[in-house]
Amino acid sequence: MEILTIGERLMIYRKRAGLTKKELAERAGISVSTVTKYENDISNPDHEILSRMAIVLNVSVNKLILGFNDPSKDMPKESLIKE
């Protein structure tokens, strides 16, 4: 079983929500480059930003952090990587 990072889960949930990085950034009140850093695991969101992104993505903070109900199971690997 592959363990996904917070960045990977964030990207998966963003794609499942049908949002671009720009849309997520605008709705969460952060920059696109910040979303990119999170998704690439260059940095991690603080609790406040994580909470805002969870609300935008309609998932719990626990799902983003801990990965309950692995979101990748519903999507082919190729679709997880492409923008």
C-alpha cells in the first residue's frame, strides 16, 4: 500500500473537485505558486490554510493530513499526474 503525501492528497482532491490550481488558490486566499509548493511537497500549509483548502475541496482536514479513504483508488494513476 502506497502512502500518499499531503501534497499528493491535496492534488487528488483538487482534481476530484474539478478545480485548477488557480481556482483553488483564489478560493482559499493563497497564491498559485503556494498551491504548487504544497502539491509538490516543497512546503506544508499551516492549519488555517489547510482548513480553508479543506472547505473549498469539501473534505475534512483529517482526510488531507491522514489520508482516510484514499482518494487515489477512484482515479487511474495517469490522471493523478497530469494537470
